[in-house]
Amino acid sequence: MTSDSNAPSRIAAQRPRRSVAVFSCVALIGLIIDRVSKLLALKYLSLDESKLVIPRLLSLRLLRNPGASLGFGSNSTWVISILAIAACIVLVILAIRSTSTWWVIVLGMAFAGAAGNLIDRVVYADGMLNGKVVDFLDYGWSVGNIADIFLMFAGIGMVVLVFMGVPWRISGQSADAHDSDE
């Protein structure tokens, strides 16, 4: 009988571990995909040549972007890097504290995007966090990378979860029922 009374605390203890596992898997897979794609872009693409993939929609063209989205903040790369570090820390904390698998997945995608571009800013830096991000997906109006796609899907996912009313954290007995539904 004592094992039954410990069941809720055991389930509560497992929730953070599950959140960490799901977050880690999503983030790691995202980072690997982003990193491999950027290494391939650096190996096979050049700054002066564009390779058409889908006419009027997508080309491959190597670009080294010091700024954020659409080149904003090009003169403040270190500020963008500091913000990315802070965002990554916040995303980890939120994922650990969340009881929703859907929220943890979305937070993992956001982490993969933020960390993927942050890695470029560190690896390709000439000074303190001033490296340029490897972009290669040319949409005609913008050039981005896989990390940017993860960030976009994470943003869309967050909006969808909010509009669907999916709670970030569920407390009490409803958390146990919610976990069995996921």
C-alpha cells in the first residue's frame, strides 16, 4: 500500500526527466542537422555563385551574416550573441519546468535554432562573440539556414499551442491525466 501512496511523487519526479530527455533529443537532432548542413554549405557553395533549386522560390548561395534576421544588428554581433546565450539558458529552464510534451518539443526546436546560430558566432569569431552565421538558403528576399527554420517553426508552434490552449505546466491530478493523453 505504501507504494500506491508514493505513486504521485514518483510520477512527479519522472516528469522533469522526461522533459529533459525530450528536449535534449529535439535540440540535439536539430543542432546536428543544422551543423551538418552548414558544413556542407561551406564545402560545396561559394560566395559568388548561386545554385537554383526551385525556380523563383529557392536557391543555394553561401553568405556570412554578422547580424540577426534580414541582416539587422550587423554592427552589434556580440549583443546578438549575448541575447542568444540568455535565450538558450531560459529555454532550458522553461523546458525543465514544463509538464507539456508539446511545449518541450517546441522549446527544443527554439533552442536548436538559437544555439545553432550561436555556435557559428563562437566558432567563426575573430574576437569576442563576433562571428558570422553561415547562411545558404536563398529565398530571394532573404538568405537563412536550418537554424532559422527551427526558430520559425518554434515560433509558429508557440502561437499554435497558445491558441489551442495547451498549458505549459499542469499542476496536481490533471497533470497525471494529461500525461497519459500525450
